[in-house]
Amino acid sequence: GTTHGDAQLRGRLMQHLANLEGVSVDELGVGIDQFILTTGSQQLLSIVGEILVDPEDIVLVAAPTYFVYVGTLNGLGARIIPVETDQDGMRMDALETTLASLEAAGDLPRVKLIYLVSYYENPSGVSLSADRRETVVDIARRWSKSQRIFILEDAAYRELRYDGPELPSIWSFDRDRQTVILANTFSKTFSPGLRIGYGVVPAALERPICDRKGNEDLGSANFNQQLMSRVMELG
């Protein structure tokens, strides 16, 4: 296989994402090389941390958030700053206040990442409301004053919706596709044991992510990718 992953499966994932977003593949605004297959979405989350976060760099997270990724960030020596949430997810006013406080303290250049589980957050079960999804992209752009602040959208639970509104991804509001890293997985919707996740990444991060991934595993299990591709073909 390849570091990017099986091209046929990635092509099917492009169509799958387009279906979820209610657009055509051409309207996604990304190329197939920006789709990267990983060993579960956890590997993508880990690699993103490795390439973006140095010791003492800051990652903003919802309070509470997914404890496994907190462990990953702790291992990188990151400063994890929780942002207050309510029934609609991370509060945007609290996020603005946190960023303003960090700027006043001279720490804004250390802010590298905003991590959000956008659907049915583990452990709270809360989904970020539709209006806040667009707002958080705007906030990340406005506060990217000395370096880009990326948003890592963990959408692992997106397709577990049984009722309620069908919310657009945070990624869909990133019009130029330069700010949001979208992480997803088939562990929740098909089979945890196959360990197939994928990321849709800004063009600027494609090469760094693949370089790091190639050094780790030379590419995720190709046989599993072929199996998943066949499953998607069969519907």
C-alpha cells in the first residue's frame, strides 16, 4: 500500500463525505491527496499533535472532552486549557475570553490548536450547535495573528445520529479549507477491529502528516483498506 492509503477507498470516501455534506465531489473543494487513511482516527489525532504541538504549546479543548486525546497531548508536553461549555457545546464567548487572556499574557503565539468533538461529545453527549460551528472557524481565523490556529474536528460519532437535526460539519464552514482538520473513523459505524480512520487535511499539512505517518508505519494495513472499499462498494 501507500502512506496516503488505497486510492480507490479514498475516492469512495470523497463521495461519502460529499453525500454527508449534501454537495457534489467537486464542491468539496479538496483533492484526493488531502484524504489520508490512518489506523483509526486516533492515529490522525496523534500525528496532528506531533507535527503542530511543541512542549508548552497550548491546545484549547471543551470542558470536558475526550480523555484519550488529553493523554496524547499530555505526552507531547502541551498546555491543555479547557473552555467552558453548555448544552450547545463550547461557548464561543468563553473561547474569545480565553484567547484574549492568553494574548494579554503574551501566550497567543503558543496557541496551536482548538480541539472539538463536534457530534455527541465523549463524555458529555453534547453536539456543538450549528451557529457555533461557523463562529468557531471565524474565531480561529481572527486570532491567527502570528501563526495559524488550526481546528481539529473529531467527527467520530457523526453517523450515530438517531434523531434531532442533521448538523453540518465545522469543516463545511472552512471555505478555503485551510483551517479545519477533519478526523473520522469507521470504528463507530462499521468495525472497531479494522482500525480504519481517515482525515481530510489542509493542503499545507498533507506532506508533514504523510512524512510523519510514513516514518511510523509505512502506511496503514492495506488488506483492511481493500476490505473496507469492497464493503462501501456493496453499500
